[in-house]
Amino acid sequence: MVEINEKAFFSVELPDDLIIPAGATVHKQAFAYSQSKRVTLSEDVSLDDEAFYYAELSELYLSPGDTIGEKAFFSCTDLETIASSGIQSDGSTVIDAQAFAYCEDLQTVHIPADVTRIGKEAFYYAKIKGELTFPEGIEIADKAFFSAEYRGALVIPQKAKVGSQAFAYGERFEDVSIGRSAVLEDEAFYYAQNVVRVNVAEDVEIGSKAFFSCDTLEEVTIAEGATIGKQAFAYCLSLTNANVSSGASVKEDAFEYSGED
């Protein structure tokens, strides 16, 4: 098994294509401040905390079984692409806390199908200017995208679990679609900015204050079997069109002080 020791390649200019071999353990700050355009993690790679801290890579490819440690790619401000390496295996990948926090130039973020969990504050204050996709059943931890910016239609896949304040204070989530049987915990999109439309599919659970004070929200569609918690859409002052199925369960104050109150 390959081990890459702490600060082994700290601030080193590396080849454009860097491949971390399968089963490798990359210790703290091993590639911090390093320079390499494309980094591919083979399967079952374990990155310790801050492994690529402030590194200057632009593309990252993940494989099944990888473990992305806390702050592993913290403030990699040149990072544009996060995607699957294409390697197939049965492993599951976990992204830990603040792994991609303050990555400010992301263009394409395709969370691979083998990723089971995105940790707390993983994309804290990140800016995603292109695509953002999640696999079915993903767990998105508390504050995972807190105050992040994403310019596009945001799709929460079916059976996903979205933690408290996961997208709170986020910007530019114009269209938010929530897939069947997904769960949004309390304050999931609390004070999110620039949200215009929200589409809630069948059997979705929306916690209390989930979209509280999203004051640009204009339209909400809620399907049969959905459960809408207390003040979920309260203080959404621009809300003028709420299409709520008769088969949905909606708390009395769910739209309190909104345009549809």
C-alpha cells in the first residue's frame, strides 16, 4: 500500500496529470499549495485532512471507495471540475467537512453515483458557475452548501436527505426541484437568495422554516403526499402562485406572512 507522507509534495510544481494509485493514503498537506492541472484519485484512496489544501489544480476525478478528508481541497480557487473518474467498483465515497469550502471558480460539479454523503460545510462559500448534480439517495449534511452560490436549476434527487441549513443563505438557486421521497430538514434553504420557483414532488418531507424568508420566491408547486412543516414558506413576500395538491399535508402557518398568506 502506498503512503504519501505529510507535506511530501508541499508547494511542488507537479506534472499536468497526477494519478493517486489505488489504496493509497495521502497524509496531511501532502500536496498542499502544489501545482498540477488534473488530479485523479484511483479507487479506495484515503485523503487525510488538508491533503490538497490551497493546491492549484483545475480538475479532480473521484473513484469509488475514496475518502475525502476534512478541508482536503480547501480554497482550491483554480478548481473548475469535480467528476467521476469512470472507474467502476462497489465502493462508496464520502466527502468530509469543508472539503471544497471556498472553491470559488467551480464550473462543473457532478457528484459521482458512489458518493453517499457530503459532509458538513463541504462546499461552504463555494461558487459553482456551471452544472451541479447529485446521485439518488445522497445525504447532504448540515450547512453543506451554506452561503454557496450556484447559477442554475438545482435538482435535489429522489430519496435524498438534506440537512439543516444545507443551502441556507445560498445565492442564485433560481429553480429548485425536490425529487420524490426526499427529506429537507429544518431551515434547509433558510434565507436563500434569488430563488424564484420551487417544485415539490410526491411524498417529500419539508421541515419547518425550510424556505423561510426567501423573499424572491414567486411560485411553489406541491404534489400529493408531500408534508410541509411549520413556517416552511413564511415571509416569502413575493410569492404569488402556490399550487398545493389537496393530498398534501400543510401546516396552518406554512405560508405565514408570505404573498399567499
